[in-house]
Amino acid sequence: MSDTDQHALTIAEANLPVIDLGGLTSGDPAQKAAVARALGDAARTSGFFYIRNHGIDQALIDAAFAASKQFHNLPRREKMKYWSGFTTHHRGYVPLEENGSSFPKQINFNEAWDMSFEAPADHPDYLAGWRMTGPNVWPDLPGWKTTVAAYYDAVFALGLRMLDALALELGVDPQVLLKDITCPTSQLRLLRYVPNDMPANKDVVGIASHSDFECFTILMQGGPGLQVMNADDDWIEAPPLPGCFVVNIGDIFETWSGSQFKSTQHRVNNIGRERYSMPLFFGLDYHAVVEPLAQFRTPETVAKYPPIKAGEHLMRMTVNAFRYMADARAKGEFSTDYEVPEENPFKREARVLVAE
């Protein structure tokens, strides 16, 4: 039995849309258009949905989960050899205590291995010190890099297919969106939610409520705990569905679409038990300028979504999410020439808050 089978729903029980992606590779334009419409409908309502028939072999998904468990089961002293704070571009191990500069005011009970699109050591953004571009680091575990890199490549390729379909739904030439995906900040996190006996409340969570900062997120989860806002802005459960990824729209697509697509709040409750998940945040090149696409520019959308670099938005939201980054910025070890807000401007409040 795979991780995704545990505590899972059936398709009939799912309370979010379940979209079959088979039509994207059928070669039939009508089938592709039908999938694009279904994706668009979900993006305009809850902004969250399941996808099936996505083309990624379950054996590869299981192998990636096994690799994550293999790393996270290492002794802490071994994992800390790969601490993300040893890099200038956020790669490697993120221990529990890194989770937020407000720690321990709010405790996010997770640890992670973080990697991104592989950039060479001579990439100009890496040489210039931009924090989200550069080469990955890898643990010294036989076969580990091969497995995790293969999983990353497969999910990233899935993201490209979904980007193409969403562009079709918006009536946009896909090249308009693809031109800014040459060395993107797209990050894969191998997350482990840490077992604990603390009661779940607003200050003790798996991951606190947030939207995602990129185009969209493709998540494989190994157990319950994920909660999302539905189309009515109420919190609902989004447990695993066998054979399916969970996808949510991010801030960039909300901006591109002038609010037509919805960047949706979500969180992971502290369920007290060990839980693994693997989100890939599908993003753009650091310096890509994001603003409403031409056909969605109105005085209202232009005012709501001023132009911003994709990487700067990511850094604005990330710098206070990791203690080592917040400390480095406070010490002047790296500078930002943009404002870091107290919270994401895309944040929305639910009508009814649960587990507070």
C-alpha cells in the first residue's frame, strides 16, 4: 500500500473538483479544450482541485516518498550537514526551528528538504547572490539524487502541460507565459510533519494559513491534515485521493488573470502524527515581471496588481518564513530593495475559522 492510499477518499467522496488530464495528451483538440475548461472552472472557484491521469508513474511517486523518509530518518547531526543556511540560495535541509522568524510564537511542526530548478554555478543570478537561483546540494545517499531529480523533472514537465492548458483557457498564447520559464525558481519540498503531543490551535500548526507565491502548486500528500478554502471561503478538508495530485492556483496566476483565477488560502493542521508530503511550486524566472495580461488590464486590475518581479514577490514572502534568512537580513548580510510586508497581500480570511 502506498502512502497516498492511507486515510484517502474515493473520487465520489471528494469535495473538490477531480479533473482527468488524459485529454491533454490525447492529440484531440476538443478533448484538450474540455480539460482546459475544467481547469479554468476550478481555478475560478475554489482555486483548488485534484488531477488524475496525470502521466506520472506511481512507482516513481512511491520511490520519492521513500527517498524523503530515508533522508528524514537520518540522525539530526547528519541532516544538519546539509543545512540550508550554509547556502546563499536556499538549498538543502530546513529543520523545525527554521520555520518562521516568529518561532516559537507560532510553531510549524515540519522539517523539509528543499531543492529547485538546477542552475549552473556560473549562472549570473547565482553569481549576483540572488537567493533563489543556483545549483542544488545533495545528500551522500546512494541513488538518492537520481530518484529525487527524476521525480522533480516529471512533476515539472506536468506543470508545463498544465500551464499550456491554462493559457488555452485564458485565451493566451502559451509562449507569452513560457518565455519567462528558462531558469525558474520552481521549488520542490520534501516535507515531514513532526510527531508531537501538542494540541492543534492557531499557534500550533503543521503549516500556517497562506497562499502560494508562484503560478500553481502540484502536491502529492501522504496523509490527512490539509485544509483549503472552498469557493465559499469556508475551510474544508482535502485528504489524499489515490492516484491524484492536489493542485492549487498561486499568486502569479491570480495576477495574470486579473483576479479571474483565485490564489487560495490553505494550511496543514497539526494532527500530531508523522506525515509526509511533496509540493512542487511551479514558478517563473527570478526577474520575470508579473502583471495582469493585456486582455485583463483594467483600471481596477492595474491598481490591484502593480508590476513586480516574480522572484522579488517570492523573497518578500519567504524572508520571514525562515529564521536564518530573517536573521541574515537583520544583520545586513543581504539586502532587499523592496518592502517586506507583514503578510501576503493575497491573504483572505475564511468565513468560519476552525481549529483556532
